[in-house]
Amino acid sequence: MNITFINGDIEITDEVKDKIESRLRLALSRYSSKVARLTVALSAAGNSGHKKCRIELFLRPTRKIVVEDADSDLGAVIDRAAVQIARSIERRLRREREN
């Protein structure tokens, strides 16, 4: 799974990249063959001190899923966004199977 990182106003260190990659690989392992592209952007969410994580995922052939979450704890926001993207993929695939 190839992950592209977009630096917003939060610097993405190698340590943060490793955490994001391992968390997303764990959350998305069962869908890895369906993932065409994955983009992660971290930024500050206003003046509240919160960090925002935005994940854009493109499923093969041409389906896009986007999730965003914000929290003051960067680790928590990454974990929740990873869970949200996995749930979103499951819902999308379930709807497609039912149709």
C-alpha cells in the first residue's frame, strides 16, 4: 500500500509517518488489494490546539472515500481516522454488494 503524505502546517516527522503507516496498514490490511491510492494530510484545526487528520482513499477502479478527524492528541486523531476509513470502506463495499 503506497501512502502519500501532505505536509500542512504540522511537520510530519519520520516517527509520525511510521505510526501512521503502521496504523493504516493494520486497519486496511483486508482491503489492501482494493486500495489504489492513499493520501494523508495533517494540519492544525484552528486556534484550539487541535490537530486534524484527513485521509483520502481511492478504491479500484474509481471510488473515493474521505475522512477527517481532529483532536488535541495526534496519536488519537490518527487512530480514529484509521478506524473511520476502514469502516467507510466496509460500508461502501457492503452497499455495492447489496445493489
